[in-house]
Amino acid sequence: MKLNEHSQNLGGRIITIQVVVFVLLALLGARLYYLQVVRGDYFSERAENQRIRLIPIPAPRGAIFDRNGKILVDSRPTFNVVLSNEPIKGIEVDDRVDEYAKGLSLEPAYVRERLVSIKKQNDFETLVLKDNASMQDIAWVESHLLEFPELRVELQPQRFYPHGTSMAHVLGYVGEISPKQLESDEYKQKGFRPGDIIGKGGLEQYYDEYLRGTPGYRKVIVDSRGRVQSEIGKVDPQAGQDLVTTIDLDLQNAAEQQLAATPTKRGTIISMDPNNGEMLAMASLPSFDPNIFVQGSKTKEGRKQIAAYWQDPQRPLYNRAIQGRYPPGSTWKIPESVAGLEQGAITVAHSNLACGGGIQVGNKFTRCMGNHGSPKLDYAITHSCDGYYYRLALKLGIEGITEMVEQFDYDKLSGIDLPNEKISQTPKSWRPIVEKREGKWSDIRTVYSGIGQDTVVITPISHLRAIASVGVHGKMYVPHFMKEFKPVGAVGEEGDPSYIPGREGFTFLHPEAKPIPMTPEQEEIVVRGMWGVVNNGGTATSIHIPGFDIAGKTGTAQVAELGKDVGGKKDHAWFVSFAPAYKPEIAVLALVENVGFGGSFAAPAAKGVYEAYLAKKGILPQVDADQVAKQ
Amino acid sequence: MVAIIEKHEIRDFDWLTTGLAIAIASFGIWQIHNALPTESYWTKQIIGLLIALAAFAVVAVSDYRRIIDAAPIIYVIGLVLLFLVLTPFGVEVNGQRAWVRLPLVGQFQPSEFAKIPTVLMLAKYFGARKGGTLQLREVMIGALIMAGPLGLIMLEPDMGQALTYIPIFAAVLFLSSIKIRYVIAGLLAVVVFVPTAWYVGVKTGKIKRYQQERVNVVLDPDSADPRGYGYHTVQSMITVGKGGLSGTRGDTETSQSVLKFLPEPQTDFIFAVTAENTGFIGCISLLLAYALLISRLIDGAREVSDKQGMLVIMSIATAMAFQIFMNIGMTLGFLPVIGVPLPLMSAGLSALLSTFVAIGFVVSVRMRRFVN
């Protein structure tokens, strides 16, 4: 402190500076203690969160097969060119539009729209720039990795429907979960997230839970621009379970070709094994291509096509077999006949009722198409005598008809394993409405309901189920498409947090068949009548197949209100049937919209399906379906 | 050269200060390696340290009094170098025009070197005065000495470097018998002036938006946009905090710097790298090393025989301490992001060289403390 003496307390000032320096350094030490020791774990976690990403690996969805193992729905690998927003934040949209558009053969306007939208998203989000990328696209992206770090190629299994419009209503399609679905508790509970692919419509929706796999993920380290540096873990996805359906692809094709060959090309043909409810075919025309929904929702043309489907007055998206409701016309006489016998309105021994060429109710005479005298039940069925059924309906009364509706489950869903099935409308459901509106249920409505008109508007599936039961001693099976779900193995090591247990295979659990109380004699007389329709001078003898006895019933349902002008709208043609008549193996229902007589249009269409069935069994030579269609 | 070094010079040579400085610089090289192991910054820094040590040795064995005598010439050279930045010799790096590239010499940062001539000039002037309280005229002359380099640096502009000159002047005035009431008045003026200048600057738009954001993130880190201008501060704090008690000990595979979350890890944010790799223990050790080094310098200042030597040491020590505080304070998120290197640690030859030259002066002064 030599300088001390000749200064203004210089030593004190030096110490002051030293103290200030120490205080500042101590301040730094205190702050370090806070950041590193007190909040060290918090910052460690933040550091980890910003460098570790989970990149999902989509799980392959289960495939769908027909009953003979033919593929109906599959997933095939496609590649998407994906934009990630982290590296693109600092990039001007204009700098990229032309390069991307040229390199990936895209519309500049579309590229611009995608770029603008990814820039608005949260950090580390990605957006598909181009799906179904070609090998050239992939090569272009790979060769421009350094230039455009924001682009990435991602594998994306895409649902593929190789048969196009065929079975579209049964299979449904898949698509991104909608914002509305995400809101609903049902989907929330299952942990769905935006962008998840779910089944929409058909079996894809009904069995989504089993078809869907469990996605895996890659755990990677990314740098500050979101570029993957290394992979530090991987959890493999678990594939969804394969579904074997009861569909017979050959019968399905035959059914669709038959429908396509009709004048209006509108209607439905469904076929079922009457002995257990297995659905062999379900065709509904017009149809749609589910591939459009899967691939096309991202392109302008695809969106246009989807909108066109929704707006088409012919309603291609609607499954006529389970959502359409039609007056059954004379096909209604089959359950009515069973009900008549069961309720004692007629008996096997005394089944005659007058035809009378029609019936007088009040001041109105409703005609029969012919004059059948006083036929027995089987004759009335074979020749479709309306007069007989006017009287049978009156004998049953509205109460009897209501009982019949309940007996044959026309007031319920069939329980088929498809979403959005509709319930039929019947005199039972209409009665309260009519009584409220008109004060009473008039006899004329009972008469009309006797021939499947007016208040009888039913779904084809509920009708097929009822008709088929008559051939198998009154057993109403629940129709279904699911035959079997195949098992899927476990993924990962047991005890691991990421371990996914295997899923067991299972077959359709048949609910108890609903019995229709019928004596063998009662069954015999009804089936004899149906047999006669095709084989004994009835309304569909034109489709007789030697050696294969079809039992059926035609129907010609008026579209306009009874007794009014049809106004150019032709009748719906029906044919309901099973075969062989006394030991049925297959039941077929054909409904063709607005073509005319059931015997002329619906019955031949059903015959096409039977021929395909026989061809498969080797009883008939394989028939070229197109040839049949032309006939 | 060896012949010139006399016995007492070896005896009085400040081995501790020299050893501490070399130790900190070596520790710094390890951290530069940790920051970016695959880049060549750390090897360049080794070469830089060797060059710096050579310059240090030359300065340390020279007689500082003769150098102070030559202060006006050195000062002018310093001003010329600073002026060169503004000429076509000036080079822009990272959007900042603070470098000069000269043929043969290469690229360097004059603002780092110009500190020494400024210190020498101030020491020469204020060290020569004969006691008594400081006159306003003397303060004005000191301010003029400061104005040369400061003005040129602010023209670059490099506010961070300019700020490091302020404590030099403050220390010189404080130690030249300025009246305590002026010191208090000065402190009060700063307390009033800084917020006022800030307010006016923001209102008039003189303080740019990014500069405002850098301050706002420190004042209110929670509401700052971690992806925007607050990014540097937030990432720096994450990096420091991640180090925890004992750090990642050189495991750099997933480090903040390697993954490019931490900006400028080898220069301005080298302390964050240190914190990540060596944790609280390493950081406190480094702070203690700095404290020891600065104490050692200040001890020397007490012992020197002449006032000029004392002023040289004290202004170098103060400038160094202030720069350490600014840099680490910025890294720890309580000072705004200002581009000043951490003495002896940050990669960069200019800073390392000027720091060792400065320490060389201190050693030279100390070595001659008993000579009169």
C-alpha cells in the first residue's frame, strides 16, 4: 500500500473495486445454483423434450378376405412426400413454389397453398405435400436433401380396394377421423388423435377396432431444425387382425352383374345362407369407388368426385340392402301366409279363401289381377292371388298383422354387422300415426297391407331374413358378414413398457336363432306354394332350372300411392327365394327399382346368382356372367 | 533475449497469474472442443494460445514504463486500426462489421486490441498528475481519450465491445481521487439515465425491435417468445440448467451445441457449454479461478510503486471482471444478449491475444514493483 499515503484513501478505493467484483461473481454463482441445482431437472427435461421426437410408424390395417380366401381389401405401401415446418419457418414461400412444383410435378397454386398452411402450423408438425409419390419423386427428394431439408419421404400404407365399386357398401372405406368424431366421447375415450385413419362405413367401420393395428414409433434425436440425427429406439407397430368374411366373391360378382344388366341399373341383390345367416353376397347399385375416398380426398378431382357422389340423386353412397325401404308388394304374402296359419285364420286342411276378382271395402272395389275362384293357400302363393290376401288380411285384422310384424322382426333391426341399418316401416309403426291423423285405422289399410303396400315399407335385409326362415323350419338367423378374425402375434418383449400383447383369433358368435312356431305341415304348404311359383306354372316359371328347385315369390310393388296414377314411375320388381326348395342352401333376394314386373326383371336377376352358385358347385357348367347378363 | 532477463526477474515473475491464465485458457480449449467436437475451432485455439503466450512473454519481460512512455504512438496506432474497420479493409462477420483483414497479418478484431492503447493512454495521463482531487478539466481530457476508440467502435457499430470500455474509464476516474459525491452522483445519473434512454429509445425507434426483445426476455422470460428473439436466452438457460450439479462430462452426442439448439457455442455462449459439460461444480470452479486471477491482479496493483502501473493493472482487472460478468450474466439469462466474449475462454485469436497481452502488462508491472 505504498500509494496509500499520497492519495485520497486509494487503498480503500481498490478494495471497493475488489468487493464489487466479488459481489458480481457471487451473483453469478447464486444464479448458477438456481439454474443448475434448483431447476436442473426442469431444464434437463426441456432439453430432452426439444431433442427427442417420436415419429409414428403406422400399423398395417388388417386385410379383408372372402370366404374362400380371395382378397377383398388390402393395404399397399405408398410413399408420401412430407413437409415439416421447423426448417421451413425461415424460408420464403416464393423461394420454393416453383422448385417443388417442377420437381414433384405439382400445381404451383397447390404447392403455395400447402406451404402457406404448414407455416401456420405448430412446431414440428408435418403436412403431406404429395401422396402416392412415384419413384422419380422420391429420387428427386433424396437428391435435394441438403437443399431442401424440410422435405422427407414417409412410408404410408394405404388402404386399397382392388375390386373398386364392387361391395363398396359392405366394405366401406377408411379416412381421417373427422373433427366432429374427435369431439365425441366415444372416440375421445379410445384416444384418437387428429389425422388418425379410421373405418368409415361398412365393415371397415363396424369392425374398426379389430382391423386397426397399434401404431409403433421411432424415437429419434433431432437438431434445432428438426432434422433427425440418430435413432435411439424403435417400437414396432402391431398389425390389425385380418377379417375373413362370409362373402363369396363369385356370387357377389354375379349379383352385381345382374343388377347392372337391369334397365334402371338400380336396386339390390342379397344372398344368405339360410341355415346360419352367413351373407354370401350384398350388391347395391349404383355404387361408388372407395379408393376415391382414400386417395382422392387430397386432390381437387377427388374432392369433386366425392361431392358428386353426395349430390347424385341416384344416391350411390346409400346401401339399398339395409338402408332402403320399399313396399314389398306380393312378396309380403309369404310371412302373411305363415301368420295366417299360425294364428288360425286359415288351416292347412282348410286354407281356401275366395278370390272374388277383388274386394269391396266400403264404396271402393280393389281388384285382383285375375279371377282365381276360391284357391287354396299354395295356389294363391303360386299365382299371387291378391283377392285371397285381401281377405286373409281382413281375417288377421290389424292386430294379427301387428303380431306377424313382431314375429318376423320387421319392427327391429336385423342385427347385421354393418353400421347405419334402418328399421322397416310397418302397419305396426304406422298405426298410431294413422289413428292420430285419421281418427281410426280403416279396413282398406288392412287390405292394402295384405299385399305389401301402403303402410308396409321394409328393408330388403329384414325381408330376406324372414323369407329364408320359412325354408329352415322357422329359424330366423342374424345375418352377418364376419366369419373369422385371424390372430395377431405379440410385439416386443413381455414386461417391456412398449409390449403389445397378441390378439386372439375368433369367429362370429351366433346369437340364438329366433324361432317362428310352424308345424311341418304348415311349412310344407307355404313352401309348396313358393316352389310352384318357379316350378309349377307360377309367376316366375321362366327362371326354372332343371334339377334345382327354387322356391320363390315375385312381387311388383307400386311406387305411387295405390289407385293413383303411377306418373311414369314404374313399379319396383321383387323376387324373394331360397333353394333347393325343401332343403335350402342359399337364399336370394332381388329388388330392382322402377322396372316393372317382378317375374320379368327381379326373378331372372336372382336366377343369375343361382346359376353362379351352381357353377361353383360344379352342377352347371361355368357360365360367363356377361352372357347371362345379356340374356 | 535471455540475457536481458535478469535473475530477480525470474524470481519476481508472477508465475501464479501466468499459470492461472494458461489454465483457464486450456480449460476453455476443452470447452470449445465440447461445443463442436467435429469442427476445428479448438485446434485453432491451441495455436492461438501459443501465439498469445509468445506475445505475453515479450510484453511481460519488457519494461512497462517505456511502453507507457510510448503510449501516444500506440494509442494512435490503435485508432488507425479501428479506423481500418470502416474502410474497405473492414470485414463483415455474422452481419457485424468489426473485423479487419490485412495482407500478411490476416483477420482480426481491432476493438479487442484497442483496449490496451486506451488503457495505456489513460494511465499515462492520469498517472502523471500530482495528487489532489480530480479537476473537471482532467475528466474532460480523459473523456477525449476515451472518445477516440469508443466513437470508432460505435460507428462499426459494436455496442457490446463499446460497453467494455466504460468500466476502464470508470475505474481510472475512481482511482484518480474523484470526489465520492461525484461517484454517487454518477451512479444516480446512470440509474436515472438508463431507463430514460431506454424509454426514449423505444419510443423513437432508435432501439431496434430485436434489441428490445433481447431485453424483454430477461425482464420477463415467461412471456417471451422462446422461438423468437428470446430464443438465444432461453436456449442458453436450458443448456446451463441441463448441466445440473456435475454436468454431462464431455458426452456431447446429444449436447445443446452439437444439436445446434445453442447458438454461437464456441464464442459468446462458451460458458453455457461449460455449464452443460461440467455442471455447477465446474462452473463454480471456473468462477473461483476468475476470482483468484482478478484478486491476484488487484493485489499486484496494491504493491506497485508507481501510479501509472497501478492504473494499468486496475483498469485491466476491472475491464476483465466486467466482461466476465456481462458474458456470464447474458448466458445465465439475467442480462440481455450482447456480443462480448468470455475472457480467456471464448474461441477467437484477437480476444485471446489481447487478454494475454494485457496480462503480460500486469506481469511486467509486478515484476518491476521493487525497482525504482
